[in-house]
Amino acid sequence: MKNEKLLRSFGGIADKYIIEAKPKAKKPVKLFGKPVILSAAICAFLALCAFAAAMHFRMNVIFPASDKGKTEYNAAIYEIEPFALSVELPENWSYKEREPGADFAGHFAFFEILWSVFDIYDESGEFVGAVGYNIYENYEGAEEDDPRAIYSQIALGNHYHFDVRESYAVVKETEYGKTATADVYYSANINGGTEMKNKGILSYNRDLSVYVAMEFESALVTDEQIANIAKSVLIYKN
């Protein structure tokens, strides 16, 4: 059957979705209160939509997630009004809050710069990235003039920084801010003698004067995955 062959050509679509797309005896269903007959083509389209919806899930966290890591020196960062981050991750990925002082065998220098860090794992349980938040001083025109005015804590370092000068690319703009992708630079001094770049996502909310930063191992995620994740970022008052 043409629709079945079309669906199988995409690859990776579960049989249950393909079976659901096969034409059966045409029975009227109600749409907006009126009986209609769904064609095989419509069934195939609905099956593809169901398949696409199953390819990701939403990561929903509240920042600050807890008082873990709070000290007298960073109290102002933790004593803000809580806000929410919602972002789509690939199917079967997972995340959990990092324990203060937990041993970490990888890179990701921002663990000492951002707060309430959550580790992100792929479908096999391998660590692929992390996300955390910080606050910034909001002044008119900051993001238009130079994003370093927002992301100063993670954009101005010599040996580690989110490269907002050369690689900053806005992928989404809302009434409260922008979301962009950027390379994350490591100098040879802190990376065993060789320079390195990871993949990053930055997003801020000017109404809340907060931003989130996500860093991913460049060898473990694709540019397409980064773009899709970035486009899904939402930051809002909890």
C-alpha cells in the first residue's frame, strides 16, 4: 500500500503507527460536531504527527532549584523570585540536579559560574550537557548593544567563555528576550594543551533579569539537535 510504503521509507517509525495509518472501513467520525470520513492520507499524516511528538519530551525545572550551593557570598543569586525553564530534549534523554561538590570527570568550567546546575544525559545514560542560571543587571539596550553585557559572567573569560562575539546566532526572539546558540571556548591552558569548543545555548528574560546557559559536548550532539533545543527554550515567571 502506498501510505504504508511511504511511512516505512522514513525509517524508525514504530509498526503501531504504521498500522494505525492503514485504511480501514471508512467510518464517519465527528469533527466540530459534524460527521466526516478520514482518508488514508489523513491517517498517514496523523501517524507521522504522533511519531514526531514521541521524539522529544519537555524538561521543566524551577530556578533556583534549591538552596544547595548557597553561601553568604552568592545569597543574592539564590534569593530571587523563582522562575521556570522549559525546554524540549530528544526522546529518552534525562536530567537531574547536580550535588554541590560532586566529582565531575569532564570539562564544563561553568559549573563554578552558574547556579542550580542540572546535568543532562542522552538515551544511553551518557552525560552530554548541563544547564544552569545566573542573574544580570538589566539596563536599556543591553542585548542590542552587546550580549556580553548580559552574559558577562560567562562571556568575558580568557581561558573559558561562551563566544558571543564571533559565534553568537539568535534563533528565537520573544517579547521578553532572545535565545541564541554560541560556541563555548576552552583554551589550551585548561584543556590539556589543546584548544576545544563545545556547543552552547544562551537565553535571557529581561523582565526577570535572569539568563540560562546550556553547554553540550560537541562530539555527542549534532547542530540540528542544538538548534531544535534552542528554539524550544521558554523562560517565565513561576
